Amino acid sequence: MTAIVFRQLRKVDVPAIQTVALEAWHYTYREIFDAQFIEDFVARNYSPQAILALLPRIDSGEMFFHVALQEKKLLGFCNMAISGQEGHLLRIYLLPSQLGQGLGRRLLELGEIFIRSHQLSKYSCFVHKDNRIGKNFYMKNGFRHIVEKDHDDEWFMEKTLS
């Protein structure tokens, strides 16, 4: 088996982002949202055009977007950004077959290097209140739920970096 490579998103990776997102969303949110909602959401938010539009911010170092690849197959990705003096995990998804292999944890670690490089000691994300997979992943990786910052059906989760 060949090694898994973690690197910054490149234009060549963009079509596979939507494929991974769609598979991950169907797996993760199948009991939360209907299939048509998932299809429409991913088509809109993970379209090649939407992801390509991020490349200038990624290339300038203003945004973090890394992928995990084995040979040429995209296994997962992680996207973080800085807004003012706050770091945000925007999205992290893996192919369902890759869950539990440590890829998500490694992508988070790489993103945390980015967060620290902006002199920040914590970052946050939102996760759907019924997303058991996501909530378990975040808790296992040092995030805590800040109830007073929840928004609608979304839990606010925050991680302090040591």
C-alpha cells in the first residue's frame, strides 16, 4: 500500500472535492437530511467553481485547504480560515471508508499549524446537533461544546491549542 500524502489543495484536486463531499455528506447526514437536500447542498457549496474561487486565498496563505491523497485518489480534505482574530474550521470530510484511520486527526494537526502561524491559540467550528460522527470526532480531538454560542441546529465547538 502506498503512503498517504497530505498537501495543499491544487487545481487538479478540485473535481474530486465534490465527489468526496457528496459521499461524506450522504454517509454523515443520511438520517438528518433527505437525499435531495444533500445533493443540492453539495452541488452548490462544493461545486468546482466554488472551490476554484478559494484558490487565490489558499495560495496567498490567507486560507488553509489541505487534502489527503493516496496515489492520485483524494481521501479527504480540511479547510480553515482566519476572520479578524478568530480561527475557524470550515469543513473537514473524509471518504467513509477512511474514517478511524487517523486522517482527520492529521488534517486537523496541519490546520492547527496554520492557526498558530496567525498567532491564535484557539479556533472554532459549528457541527449539526444531530451529527453524531462529527461531534464524536471533535470531542475526541480536544474540542468542547460552548452551549451559549450554539446557533439554531448547530453546536458551537471550540478547541484551545496547547
